[in-house]
Amino acid sequence: MTTMSPARRQRRAIARKANWLWVDETWATPATSYPLNRVGDMRIHREAADSGLYRYYMLDGHEHYYTTGHHVTSLQEWNPPGPRRASEGPWHTWMVDDPPHWRAMKGYAQAARGHVLVAGLGLGLVLWALADNPTVESITVVERSHDVISLVAPLLNPYIASRTPKAPTLRIEQADFTEFVNRVPDTDPGWDTVIVDLWVAHGLPQVFDIGAREVVPMETMLRAKWPEARLAFHGYDTMFGDITVPRTARTDG
Ligand SMILES: C[S@@+](CC[C@H](N)C(=O)[O-])C[C@H]1O[C@@H](n2cnc3c(N)ncnc32)[C@H](O)[C@@H]1O
């Protein structure tokens, strides 16, 4: 057992009083063990978070989390076109496995049922959580980037394949998500759950802009195509989704 320094014990007591989630160096996700690698313009990157207070968006009732400096693994693209945050430099971050992202992915996965369609592979985090849900029968992922698929798919397949006997089957399709949906014939039974996570927004104006320009038409398209499907939209779950990540305190400790 490791002993805690007085300063750390004091910070922990403050975090508890303030209802901040406590995160330390031992905090990990399935992506924490991914090898650092680059394929084409995509790479897996890892760095330690600065210790301090970060937003947790009221997930499980916590407005913030306090970290002593956990590791963050990210999927990044070299110099893509389009709007980016000035502070990003030449690497654009598509996905991070920080506490709120991992909590959100687990939330969508826990609420998923049956045949599940996932828009955007990213780090594949949501797939790890889906594979732990015994009510999931199959997973189809649609990802636009060949490089993301080459980089991340080999890290997932052995795990998903090893889930027996109720292992959900995993299929990864290279396509633009909207084009993929439009190509599926109307006679196809479709999916029971659709988890959409395609967008990275920096700041509220971009959240609003993407919501109006992309999320609204996508919701309309998906509800027209598969009226029975339950939808999750990461970043927009409370606005458009049937599946939301809990914002109230957990009662299971
Ligand atoms: C935020 S990440 C997804 C993270 C993922 N949910 C996870 O659990 O790690 C977004 C992904 O969507 C892909 N993407 C972006 N636009 C797309 C589109 N129109 N069609 C298909 N994939 C797209 C990006 O290449 C990226 O891999």
C-alpha cells in the first residue's frame, strides 16, 4: 500500500468536499496500453495531463474532476484542412481518452442494444465498452479515414474476437457516414442503436454551428431511415439523442 503525502491528502479532502471526481496517475482506459504509432497522417499520441481542475460537464453529478496528472492518449491528424484551434499546432486532435470522453463512451455503450451502428472509429473506445455489453449482438463501424482504420483496427480485433460465447461480431467499413446510410437499402432491417461521434468542436459557437449544419440533418436522416432505432449523438446527447449520459450522482458508489 502506498502512503499519501499530507499535501495530497489535503487536496483529496478538498476535492471530496467540492464533489470533484478524483483522478490520479493510475487512471487508465483501454487506449492507455495502445502502442504509440503513426500510419500516414494519423498517429496515436500520449502525454501526461497537467495536474489541476478540468470540466466534467455534470456527468454522474460532477461539475469538475481534479487530476494529479493522469496519462491522456489521443488520435491526431497531421495538418488537416478546415478550422482548428490556434493552440493546436500542426496536429489536430480527433479523440482523447480523458475522463469525460471515456465516461460518455461507456454511457452510450451501456444503453446500447442489439445490432449497433457506430459512426466514427476514433480510438475505438466505445467498441471496448460495447463488447462488455451482453445485449449487443453486432457492431458495425463506419470510418472515413483509411489511416485511422489501419492504425486502430488491429488493436481491437483480437479483443473483440476473444469475447466468447456471446461475442458481438465487429465489422469496420471505410466510408463517409452519410453516404453509407444512404446506400443501405430501405428493405434492410437496419440497426437497433446508432452511436454518432464524428465532430470535434472548439468552443460554443462551433458547437452551435455544427449542431445546426450537421447534427440536425443527420438526426432527420437517421429517424426517417430507421424510426425504431435509438440514437446517441456525442456532444449533443441531451439535445438530440435518445441515449444520454447520466448527469445525476451515481447511487452505486
Ligand atoms: C471523435 S472520433 C470518434 C471517437 C470514437 N467514438 C471512440 O470511441 O474513440 C471521430 C472519428 O470520426 C471520423 N469521421 C469524421 N467524419 C466522418 C464521416 N463523415 N464519416 C465517417 N467517419 C468520419 C474521424 O476520422 C474520426 O476517426
